[in-house]
Amino acid sequence: MIRYAPLLVLLLTSSCAPVAQRPTPTALLQNHTITLSFKGPATSEDAEDNPFTDTRLLVTFTHKDSGETHTIRGFYAADGNAAETSADSGDIWQTRFAPPKLGDWSYSATLHTGPLIAIDDDPSAGEAYPLKNATSTFTVIPGPAYGPDFRDFGRLTVDRNTGYFRSQNSDTYFLKGGADSPENFLGYADFDGTYKHSLEFREGESRPTEGLHTYATHLGDWNEGDPSWQNGKGKGIIGALNYLASTGMNAVYFLTLNIDGDGKDVWPYRDHLDFTRFDCSKLDQWEIVFSHAQSLGILLHVVTQETENERLLDDGETETYRKLYYRELIARFAHHPAIVWNLGEENGPADFSPNGQTSAQQRTMASYLKTTDPYKNTVVIHTHSVDTQKDELLPPLLNHTPLDGLSFQVNEPTQVHDEIKKWIHLSREAGHRWLIAMDEIGPWQIGAAADVDDPDHDSLRHHVLWGSLMGGAAGVEWYFGAHQKGNDLDTEDWRSRANLWAQTRHALDFFETYLPYPQMQPADELTPAADDYCLALPGQIYAIYLPSNSEPPQLDLAKHSGSYTIHWFSPKNGGTLQTGDTPTINGPGLQPLGSPPSDKTSDWTILVRKTTP
């Protein structure tokens, strides 16, 4: 059974009549979400006085000892139980808060009404609506360590010195590995208000299917005690996440807006033509799925628009529609401790999408997201695939501090390692070291083929998986291509890439078990071979990826003396470290590393560690 941490829901009312309330627990858990419900004016999703634009709930949380405050915006929640009831009317507003500090907290809530007050940053703007029980206190205690749950791991942040994900609560680092497909993961039949508004597509896209996702093959992966809604809906998508987590994967990539894009089946709105009114029940159902993913240790990679939608809201500017959109996403989902905001897929002009956003518009988006999000969650942007497009579009973003990094796309697998090293170097030179993750591999038609067509994944493992990680990448997600079996739009079964998940887990395990990778740097110059990769903390530890054993491996220890042990690791099969025919070497200078323990035609990773001064 999947374990769930307690979720506090308090009902606060402005009515004079008594309303039943859940008893307030004496203590809550750090980073675990508190959902507060307040009774306000009765309204509906389609009311003339739009509750999404003309009403604003603000709740200020104050930590007693430090004086630290967090002002969290709320959202209209219909009847407060819309995931189950599909309600589109009611008088409940909610806010979600994940307390980051231990100790005593208090909160104070205000509800104001007025034209477009939802995007007004003046806390005194509008007319106040009286709230009863608008203040209270609670105490936060440490949560128990239950394995992968991000609420216990701590909020993910970007370590600016290393360019890797790190827990805000500790010095623990995190490498991601997971699914980039289907990008329309949320185009799911059991979500309210979800439909395809068109089957049109352009050349270069996956051909959309007529139906929505059901993930029927994953129904058997749903476990008793897992969440569902409305008498058993949601079991397919919950089961899919269970399966992904069971393979050791820890990230999932998905769009929240593809109205003019490939799938044309994902948006947060009540209607795909009205950008001012949101679908309360659908978004509450998304929240059930997101919360389950976090409990499994799966990072939420939220891609906020597809390339064809870049100018759909405010013609690319960050004005009324985009502000409403971002504020709704932040209010509902920013409390999750492992969430990445992606400004957009393939963002910026390209030959196939010339009407893209400008670099000024990209910077404004990043600034607005980072400023508005009270948790300052990670903000990245998805790149185009060709190196010349990156050279044209990315330099204006290099020193823009609200942008934490890149969601990297590369058309040619053999270029991954060098391109990642290049942009890490350029960002460091600009004084703002980017986090870069390898999130979409080309060519666009192929991506990562299913196991049935490419059971060994030798090229992907060499050039993309190990090529990116050995170049300093913060993780890898796998794109399934536009013309594959189970492609980027129609994938229903993540078991189709079981071998790829296993090989990805082997790589992550190696890095997390044996390497102080945040302290290491790419050092390919330390090995004479032209096609291997080297990651090094010189004089202490080295990792060398060999795509084959075509020539005897060597390592230049330079001036570093002492004794070093040599162990071998199988990137394809994983397992424990093995010993070859040369168990130790002594520095300084160029040293032969010997031969692998078996299968000299396969790829190997060599681990060289200092044992004596």
C-alpha cells in the first residue's frame, strides 16, 4: 500500500450560522500541505462576476521564532470537493501551504473583490469581504523519513554553485530520470472537462489519436489504498505513476496547455476558448495525481505551454491572460516540494514555428513566475534541438537570474555531451551557472524507440544517458519520438521502455552511490581516447565511461601521487562493482587502467579512487 502523509483541511466560514469544522491537529508535518477552506460569496465558474478574475484570497503565514512570512494566494474551489462532485458552483475558496520551517505558525486571511483583482499585487486593493475565523495558529514538527516521498526529502532547489538539484532541508542532492512522453499525459479520459477540440496536425508532429488516454494497461498497477475519485476513476493514471516509480524513475514531464499544439487536449480552463475561467473539478483531479506522484518520489516537470501556443496568451506578453494562468497554477500546485516550472516547449522562433516569443518576453515570463511563486520553485526553459538555434536564442538569457536553467533538446545524439558542456561553461562564465537536464533527444521522428525495436538502446545509453550525465547534466528524461510505436502522443504503456528505465536507473545508482558528483567536473582531456568521457575530482576520484574497449584505457593523474583502486561497472546491466586485471595504479602521470573483467566489446564505466596519500 502506498503511504500518505496527513493532509489537513480546515473549513473556515464567514457565515453567522454555525458550520461543522474538523478539529485542528496539535501539530502538522514540515513540507506537508495544509489546505485551508474559507466560505465566501456564492458564485460559479460561469458567473457574470467572474470569481477567477474579480475575487482574491490572500493568506499570510508567519513563523513565530524567525518572523518569516509567506503570503499565499488562494483559488476558487466551487463546493470545496469538486474532484468528487464535479461541482462548478459554490462558496468555497481554498489555499494550500507547505510550511518549510519547524515550530509555531500563525495565519491571517483576507478576501477582496474588484475588477481584475486576481492579478493586482496591491494587498489593499478592492472591497474586503468579511471572513469569520480568518486567523489561527498551528505547530509544525519533523516528518518521519519514509523513503522517496518528497515531502519528507525536502523542497527541491537549485544549487547555484554546482548546477544540480538539492534538498532545501539538507545537503542531499538529486539526479532525475524519467518520462518525457506522452507530453499530453494529462489528456486523460477520467479528468472532468477534458476533450480533443481538433485532430488537425502539422508535419513534424505526432499524429493525434481520436480518443483520450486511459492507461488501461496500468490499471493492474493501481494498489488498494491508492487514490481515485468518483467511484474508481483515475486508477489508470495512478497505476501508470506506480509503475514508473517501481522502475526507479523519479520524474515525469507533461504539458498543461496544448490548445494550439499537438494533442489539443490539455488546458486548465473550463473551455478551450475562454482563458479567464478555470475548471475547478478538473484541476482538483490533477492535484490528486500530482500529490500521488510526489508521494512516490516523482518530480513534476510542468511544461506551461507548447511551442505553437507561445503567443496564444497576450500575444506572448505577460499580461492579463498569462498572469491569470500562472497565478492559478501557482496557487494550486506550487506547494508541491518537487516541481519545476518550464516556460515552454521549444520556446522561441524557429523555421517550423516562426511566430515565437522574443527573448524579452521569455525574461519577463521567468521573472513573473519566480516573483509570484512564494516558494521560488525552479524555472527552466525548453530549448530547440539544433545547435545554431541555441546559439541564436539562448545568449540573451544567460545572466537572467530568475531563469534557473535549461530543459535541453538535442537533435543529434552524438552532440549531447559536448553541447551540455558548452552551455554549462557559458552560463558559468556569465556568472549564473545553469542547471541543465537532457529532456528531449532527437531526431524528432525517432527519439527513444520502444524496447521491441531497440532492446539494447546502445546508442542512447552511450551518447545521451552517460554522455549527458558525464557532461554535468542534472538528469535525463526520455522522449518517445513522433513516429514510434507508442509515440509522444499516443503512449499508453510505460512498460514499452522497461529496458531503458532499467539502464537509466543503473546510471543514477552509480552516480548516487559512488560519486561526489556535485564536486566533480568533466575532464575528457585526462584520457587519450577520443570517444570516452571523464568526470573528475582531480587527485581524489575519477569516473571514465568507455563506449567500447577498442583501445586500452589510460588516465592522466598529472602531478597527483598516491595509490588508486580501479573498479569496473556495467552501464547496461548494472550490479555491483567488479575488478579487472589491474586492481590498483600509482600516480603521478599517465597510467594504464587495464582490461574489464568480461565482455571487452561492451561499454564499461571505470571508477578510480584514491586510497593513500
